[in-house]
Amino acid sequence: MASVQDIAVSAVINFISALVFLLAFAIVRLQPINDRVYFPKWYLKGIRASPRSSGSFVNKFVNLDFRTYIRFLNWMPAALKMPEQELIGHAGLDSAVYIRIYLLGLKIFVPITALSFAVLVPVNWTSGETLDHIEDLTFSNIDKLSISNIPSGSKRFWAHVLMAYVYTFWTFYILYKEYKTISTMRLHFLASKKRRPDQFTVLVRNVPPDPDESVSEHVEHFFRVNHSDHYLSHQVVYNANKLAELVEKKKSSHNWLTYYQTRYERNPEKKPKIKTGFWGLWGKSVDAIDYYTTEIEKLTEEEAEEREKVICDPNAIVSAAFVSFNSRWGAAVCAQTQQSRNPTIWLTEWAPEPRDVYWDNLSIPYIQLSVRRLLMAVALFFLTFFFMIPIGFVQAFASIDGIRKVLPFLKPLIDMDVVKSFVQGFLPGIVLKIFLILLPMILMTMSKIEGFTSLSSLDRRSAAKYHLFVIVNVFFGSIITGAAFEQLERFLHQSPTEIPKTIGVTLPMKATFFITFIMVDGWAGIAAEILRLVPLVMFHIKNTFLVKTDHDREQAMDPGSLNFSVSEPRLQLYFLLGLVYSVVTPILLPFIIVFFAFAYMVYRHQIINVYDQKYESGASFWPDVNRRILIGLGISQLLLIGLLSTKDASQSTPLLIVLTILTIWFHNFCKGRFESIFVKFPLQDAVVKDTVERTTEPNFNLKEYLHDAYLHPVLKGVEFEVSKEVDDEESNSLVATKRTSRWSSKTVSNATSEDQKMVSEARLVL
């Protein structure tokens, strides 16, 4: 159980760590040699020029202008200066809306903190010495500021019930205003943004096989018949996954060849060698340059063979296609309607923007998706269950008594005051953060196995899994296992009927553990993010051994991006902690406010100067953000019901149940009011934008613009047979087909009879 002294030690350690990171960043970013590490976004936009291109030799590496060091903190006001509309144009709506999550946290918790310290902290502190009268209970002075310090059956609990109502309605108000604002921002963004391929394109899945026509011909005929006025062209999907692997392998070999050639140029007397075994650890030693030269030649031949196979083999074409239309209205109608009487075929959805497509999963047969997702759901259950083991390990470190039980030989060491404060105040938070490092990669791999076809959907799905882990393992796991470790003696010497009461008393006491985690993750961790130590080191390694041209130097930059699948669920943990402990242990709230304010400034700077987003989804993730905050609010209400029931205040239960019901109602209200805006594109807006473009650019060649937008990146530049352009004058009354009459065909098609009737006949009255 961390005491005030332990929290103070943790605060000092994390504050000093954050300060060191910030000072290092402020100095390192001023050096010309590091300019591409800390301002890569401006280089990618072609706006910023390298300061190393002029000046003396020393000035190309070190900033000798001491006046800039005096203003080393000017990045802070600069990060806040850019207006939101300019930020959207500079970084995109996804980035601008993500930053608003931190502002949302401040809007919710600053008033809640003020009310909690004005009302609840005095109520808790002045209720007497209740905790001192409970035998064998481990607690600290901080716990006297919590609801645990109020005696059972006290009327003071009505203050907590009243504040629960106030906090709930305040959260409703802020969430509604934010949802409404972001919905308006999204509609304005979609209406004002420039022409993009995804505005005219629909992804079609589960194209039914046809015995007489190829997938390409079948798709063309279906959409020329059923969308004759708006169909423009299509691009079938090729299974080029193996080709993409060869291209990546060849690129890696090129990098290694460049590295060894650079080494040899710097030291011609010693030719570099490499072992051909596993990871170069063993095997025959050969000339590294000759080895990678031969490897590249071999990969080039394999790549050419695989490319030819993909182009010529009909089996390389999967039952999916990107279908483009001559208007946004036509694409919206197709994407948002059912195409066939059989709801399992000709499945349409809005196509992701080209850079958002996750090509590896487009080759997965649609019929496998439900099975894959079921298997991953089972795997997620077991992963969540077994992850309780490291969580319990972390909680053992959070309790001195737990360490004495688990590692008795360390008793003389941990009884020292300095070590004890370090162990209880700092170590648990850093150990938990270490355990959580590998988790996002595991969850993202599981999401990829499920078969999602865009990076944005993969991020949202992985974020949902991570959010589940945050709730079950990090929050509930820490509370349950922590309570067991900290009150171990009391658990062992009381009757089973008294255990729930003990847990009810100790739940607020876990606030000290979460305070230490907030300081490690939200203070020092955020400061480490802005320093970008790993990208800094990697850039200079690449710049030393791999860079020969300006293009190579640009490739060596690693601007990174907002990793929504990781950062958003972690943000939700702070919302959950704030909502749960606002009534129970308000002393935690100032630490959360510091996190939201500091993170807002840091990430705004990173978005402006560093991050280059992989895709733009138009803030389609916001419904998930709103829902998860409401889940946290519901959990806080249910925990308060359980806590008060252990304190002989069960008469308040009906009132708190009403709050939970209102939270569910508010979620459904927001979903019905706003969610469709983030899923569908209004036909009214589509017509307006189409009309404006036709008026201002009557001669624009849309077909040429969309020509290879949705061709697999490794196939760009390869000539394919394309569908004939639809006559704008609609002079054709026939749709050509290779299909024989369905009455005389010897092979039975797997398509439905309705589809056969629509596409098998060559004659169509337009």
C-alpha cells in the first residue's frame, strides 16, 4: 500500500524523468543534424529545407546560435498557436479530432475535480477515524480522503450519491456537445475536401462464380445492368501477397547490400563477411557484397515469374472488386443498398481510400471470415484470462506484504525506507507498462487474422480488443489481485461472509497504485514520446550506412503516426479511472488533469511537426470513443452501487440504478442521433458536390483519374485489360456477354436465379 511518502518519491522520479526528456528534446531538436527527425512532416510536404545545406562545416551539425537556446521552450506556445481549421488542412480530420479527446478530458474533469475537492474531500476527511477502527486493515493517509473513511450507514453517503448525479449529467452534456461538434466537422470535411478515389468507389465482396465468364466480366455485366447510368469502371482484386513478400525481401536485400558497400568503401582493406545460417549467427562465411548481389538477382527473377503468374493466372483473381462510378451519388447508392435478393452475395461497402487498403486480407475468401472471427474471439477470451498472471505479478510488487510472502529473502532490503518507497511508489507502474508493450502487437495480429480489409478498420478492431484488456485486466485485475495481496492477512483470518466487505473497503485504496501508473505512463511516458529516442538513433544509423541520395535520406525518416489502436484505449483508461474515482477517491483527479493537459500539448506538437498519418478516415472512430467513455461511466456507477452496499447504504441503490439506465438511454440516443453520419454519406451532399464539380470542371476525365487507384501497389505500371468506357450518351442498348443461354448451358452457375435473369440475357432496355 503506497503512502504519501511513496507517492511523493514516485512524483519526484517521474517529474525529473519528464524534465530530463523535455530538456533533451529542447536541445537536440535545435541541432541541424537532427532536423529531419523532429520536423519530418514539413520535409514530406516539401516546405522545409535542410539547415545543413548552407553555412560552415560545424554549423551543418551543431547549432552555434546561442539565442535559440534561450528560447528553447518556444515549441510549447507554437504547438498551441495553429488554429483548428488550419490544423485540419495540415494534418487531416483524424488527427485534429484525436487531439480533441484530450480537450474532452479536460472539459469533463476540471469541473468535476473542483466540485470533488470542494464537497467530497471535506466530507471524507471529517468523518472521523473509521479506518483506524478496522482490525488488520492496511491503509495509508491518502485513504482517509476517500469514501473508505466514512463509517457504515452514515448519511454522508448522500453527498456521494448527489455528486454521482451531477457528474453523470455533466458528462452527458459535454459528450453530446462534442458529438454534435465533431459530426458537423465531419460533414463539412466531406463536403469541402478535394476529389478522392474513395468518393467514387465501392468495394464489392463475395462475387458469385459464373461458369461462362471471368470475375472481371461478371462484375462488369452486373453493374452495367444494375447501375447502368452511373457505372464507370472496375478493378478486380489480385492475390499478389506472395509477390509483395518478394518485393519486400528484395528491398531488404538492397538495404543490406548498400550497408556492406558503404562499409567496404570506408575500409577497402577488409571485405565484409556474412554467415549464411539463421540470422547470420552460424553457417558458411561468405563475401557479404557478393552474397547480397546474388540474392538480389535471384529475387529479381522470382519476382518477374510471380508477377507474370499473377497477371496471367485466372486463379490469382479473387472474388472481389473495386467498382467506380461517374458520380458520388451513384457510389453512395451502391455502397448503402443491398444489391441482390440473396443478401450473402454482391456485398458492397464504401471502399477505403487507396492508402488505407490492407491488401493482404482482400484475398481471404469471404466465407472464412465468420469462422476466423469466432476463433479469434475464443483466443481473445483465453488471452484475457491468462494475462491475469502478469497482472497479479505486478500487484505483488505493489504490496510490501505481497513481496515478503512471494520473495521472503528480500525482506531486509525492502524494509529500508528508500527502497520501500521506490518499490511501492514507482516500480509497479513501470512493470505494468513493460507488460503492456507486447500486447498491442498481439491484438493487431489477431485483428489481421479476422480478415478486415482496411488499416482503419484494423485499428478500430484492435482498439476494441485493447479496451477490453484495459477494463478486465488492467482495471479490474489490478483491483481484485491488489486487494487480495494488500489485505492478505485479513483475508486469511476472517469468515467468507466478511470478504466482500473487506473488498468494498479496499477498492478505493487502489487509487494509489493507479496514481503511480498515471505518473509513469502519463508524465514520463508522454515526455519520452516527444524525445523520439528510437527514431533518432535509427535515422542516424540509416543515414550513416544506407543513405546515398536525397531519396534515401527521405526514406530514412520515420515520422510515425497516431497509433489509434494503442493510444485511444490507453486514453480510455484515464477516462475510466477519472469517472470511477471522482466519487470514490478524488485525490486521483489532479494527476489525470495534468496528464490530459500535458499530452494535449505534446501530441499537438507531434501532429503539426512529426506524424504523417497512414490514412484519413474522416474521424470515423468517434462513435467508438463516445461509447467507451459511456462504458466507463456505467462501470463507475455499478462500482459505486456495490461499494455503498458494503457500507450499509443500500437504500441509495435504486437511485444509482436510475443513473445506469439513463446512461444506457443516452448511449442509444447518441447512436440514433449521430452514428449514421460516421457510417453513411448523405445523398443530398453527394448531389451538391457532384453538381459543383460538373459545373466547374466539365471536361475532367474521371476514368483516367481512377485508372489504377485501386490496383495493388506491387502491380502498378503493369498493363491490364480494362473494361470499355460506358458511353456517356447511352447510345448502346446491348450489354455484350460471353455467357451462353442459361437454358442451353451444360454447366450450372452458382449464381442465384435472380442474378442469372439480370445478367445472362444480352438485351437490356435502358
